Amino acid sequence: MPGASGFIGSHFHDVLDNDTIVNLDLVKPKWNQKSLYEKGDIRSKESVDEILSRYKCEAIINLAAEHKDFGLAREDYFRTNELGTEILCDAATKHGINTFVFYSSVAVYGNNQSPSTVEMAPNPNLPYGESKLAGEAVLKKWAAEDPNRKVLIMRPALVYGERNVANMYRLIDQINKGRYFHIGKGDNVKSIAYVKNIVQATLYLIDNLEPGVHTFNYADSPQLTSRKIAETIATALKRKNPITLPYPLVTAMGLPFDLAIKVTGKDLPISTSRIKKFCTETYHKAVKVATQGFEPNYSNVEGLQNMVEWYLKKQNEN
């Protein structure tokens, strides 16, 4: 399982026997020292081949990716998300592995009109989405070379949950500290995916996987607006609902942060681009997963409540 030292990988370890997972990652996991960890780089053919030669693997679940919004060159995304996938496919061929799970992203839809569906033609507008789509193309080519090969492509919306310290964590932290406010109407839908649900969905789909390439969007229900997400978090934190400020004012407030980012080269939590991104609708339908018979254990409201509970516990430990 390349990239299994990360946030999503930790949740696979929660539900699978650790001795059934070979974790190929550049970073040793901090949350579990009992897993079969192998330091390796999917961008290195020699590294991947040497590790797979020592294990009898039945499937590859690729969680490794370059996905940061800041500080990466265009080629950095493609070296990991496309070339890394190609190297893994070559190794799978060599070692007789016929099942491959690839965590792509709804970023492949890019400029498509909202809401997206898995039937839509991709239209990525940023290097991350473009590189993920390139990785999907590598897998489609690999699957076409052998009728027994099975490929599952998951395109999740923003994944959140316990142990995540990225966008949703920062939102919870800002609301908890009274530094967050609604921007305009806040009626833009923001599709999100609770980590425990998507891990279970992935395992469910693997168990029922037929030969060929199968692509799924993943987002949980109910689909929430940016305002409703913030209000759900505030309620779970036992905080008052945030006040509302007009979009032009908030954008103006972000300009000094843009200057600071340019001068320091640091990725600050506030910028006009982050404000625009938060206020943009990112609505992705995930009906196809349900048609396969999968039923998630948690709603988005329950998932957010669980993450807030974890956040508060983490704050108390610090």
C-alpha cells in the first residue's frame, strides 16, 4: 500500500490486520509501529521492485500522491502521480499482481459545470488534477494489456476525519478560536468525504470487483453548503454561529496575506486564492457507489462531529 503512512492509510490500518499491509512510504508512520513498513519511493523503479520481490502481494492500493496547493512545480505532480503509477504498474506486471486501486481526485473535473458526475468527461484546470488524470490513463492502458486485471479508481471529494490536519482541521481550529466568519450567503455546496466511510467503500468495492476499469466518485451525504459545514462544526464545538461578512470585504482582507506569502515564500492559512476556493461550489455526485449496494456507516454531520471530538481531545493533550 504505497503512501500508507498518511492520514487515509492510518484508517486502512484501523480496519485491516496490520500484517496484511505492506506500507511502502518515504516516511515511517507515527501512529502505528507494528505495520509492515518499508521505506521506499514509488518514483524509483529499483526501490519498488526490490520491496515487492520480498512479499507475496495480491493487490496494490496506491495512496501516494503529490497534492499540496503550494510550493510544488508542475513536474513534481507528474513525477509522483503519473510516473509513480507507471512504475507501480510495471512492478505489478513483473510480480503477478492483477488488482490495482488508485486514489484519484474530483480535481480531474476542473472547470466542468457543477455538479459533476462520474459520467462526465474530465476537464482538469490545475496540475494536480491533470496529473491524477494522467495516472488514470496509465492504469487504463495497463488494464487493457490483460483481461484478468482489475482496476478501481476512486475520485474522492475533500477527505476529512480523525488524524487529518489539513483544510478541515484548519477550519475547525479557526471556528474554535473565534477567527472564522461566514463569507456572503455561503450557499455553495462543498462535497466532502468522511475518511472512515471511503475506506469502507473502497474495501467493499474491491470485494465485488470485476475485471476491467471501474471509476467512482466519492462524497458523503447529506451534501452540505459551506455555511452548513461551519455551523455543524460550531455546534459540535458548543460555539456561537459565526458572523457573516460580505465577500468583497473578506477578499480585501486577504490582500495583505497575499503580499506576505509573496515576500516570505510561506504558505499562510489565509489568502485571496483560499478565500475564492472556499466560496466556490465543489459539488460532486456519488450515486454510482450506492448502486453497487454500499451504505456508509456515518452521515457527514456525524463525521464532522467525530472529527471535532478528536480535535478537542488533541487540544487537551497539547
